[in-house]
Amino acid sequence: MTEPTSLPDLPPLREVIARHGLDARKALGQHFLFDLNLTRRIARAAGDLTTGTVIEVGPGPGGLTRALLEQGAHVIAIEKDSRCVAALEELGAAFPGQLSVIEGDALKQDMASLGERPRRVVANLPYNVSTGLLIQWLHTIQAFDVLVLMFQKEVADRLWARPGLRGYSRLSVITQWLCEVKPLFDVNPRAFTPPPKVNSAVVRLTPRPEPLLDVPIGAVERVTATLFGQRRKMVRAPLKALGDPETICAACGIDPTHRAEQLPVEAILRVARHVSG
Ligand code: SAM
């Protein structure tokens, strides 16, 4: 267990970036955070970090990483950009034993077995791979204790959206089936260097001890793809791909004239259970 400490004497992040030539690369979704008040707020949203492991995807020059280390976290940071690794090693030297860096693609990492429990994921995600990463984590969600993630706002809104809201989608159903979703706060593009074109938001996902309904994830993926593929049609149309629509609706307590975008998460899960059983 590591007690939270105040930051050791670290060089300003802008200096680290200049010294290591870390000009931001669009292809890697690089938008860096320099404001320590903001990075501390993100780190604190994951709770007490002094036990277990924090996995950070995409530490970049280490702005958020500093805040995590300062909170006493043991951080495993996964970074694809080899240019950042030397800067992160310097940071690790200032917090002995608290930071390990894996150079590589987070999409190819099995994070479900990294480090000790409680296993938290805290990240300002690269937006081009954020939903891919989230879907991957949802597949092994019981391996994680909490996830505090920055997404582009449009994606964050999909995670907590309820029926009838514009963002209500496959991702809403799959995420809410497995996690409690708490939208925390929005972040203005000006907080990043360089600023992205869109707003961002930080969301906390807490895996449910049990999913809302016991159904194989493949069935939930298939049913949500089928229903939301034709989200504005009455569900009796897309349900034809899964069986007899009238039978499915009667068994699952669904009005066949409702549209997918109106159906509660639980109703969609009942369809998944029906077609998987
Ligand atoms: N955490 C830093 C911060 O808040 O200032 C940087 C966040 S920046 C939005 C995203 C980071 O993810 C970049 O450092 C980028 O190089 C890294 N990255 C992009 N794709 C990645 C991938 N597939 N696996 C691991 N890291 C990736």
C-alpha cells in the first residue's frame, strides 16, 4: 500500500513534450491534458487508489499518470507511441516502484489479468479506438472493479442513454446490462493540447456484481445489432431475423408496434434470453 504523496519536483509537462519531441499525432488520437486540477479530478473519481492496480491506456507524456501516482496508485500504463516511453521512464524514477510501462497496442493486451485487484482502468482514451477498447473490456468486465474513462461526449452520452434519447443504442444496452454508468463531468476542448473538434466527457463504469439478466454476451450482441440496425422500424420487422415476431413479443412482454429505440434495456435482454434459450 502506497500513501498518497505530493508531487515530487517534476518538470512542467510542456518542457517534457519539447525535450522528447512529442508533437501530437492525429493518427494516435493524441490530445494531451496539462491541467493538474483536471487530471486530479479524473484520478479521484476512481476512489482510493492506494491498493491494487490502476491500468492507464495511453499515458502519452504522463499528465494523468502524474495525478494517479500522486494519489498513491500502482500504475500499469500501456502506450503505443514509443516516443513517450523515455518521458514515462523519467516519471517512473520520481515515483519508485509505482509505474510500469508496457509499450504496445492496448487493443492487443489482455488487461483482465494485469496487476493485483482491485483492478481499475483510468484513461483519457484515444477516441479512434475508445469504443473498441470498451467493448473488449465489457467482454471480461468481472475482471475490473471500476473504470473511469474520458470519451468524446457523443460516445459518453450513448453509454448512459435511456430509451427515447438520441444516444440510446447497442452500446447503451450492452454497457448498462453489465455496469452501472455514472456520467461525471464534461470537458471543454480547450482543456486539451491540441484541442479536439468535439466536447469530451468523463464517465464512471462500475461493473454490476451480476448482469441485469443472465444471458450469453453473444446473444445480447446479436439481438442489439438486429434491433438497432432498424431502430426506427416497429420491432416486429427486425425481429423476423430472430424468429416469429409475435411469439417473441408475447414471450418477452413487448408491444410489436414499438420501435427498438423505445424498448427498455430489460426488454431487449429478455429477447436475447429468449433467442439464446
Ligand atoms: N493520457 C494523456 C493525457 O491525458 O494527456 C494522453 C491522452 S491522448 C487522448 C491518447 C493517448 O493514447 C496517446 O498518448 C496515444 O499515443 C495513445 N494511444 C493511441 N492509440 C493507442 C493504442 N491502440 N494503444 C495504446 N495507446 C494508444
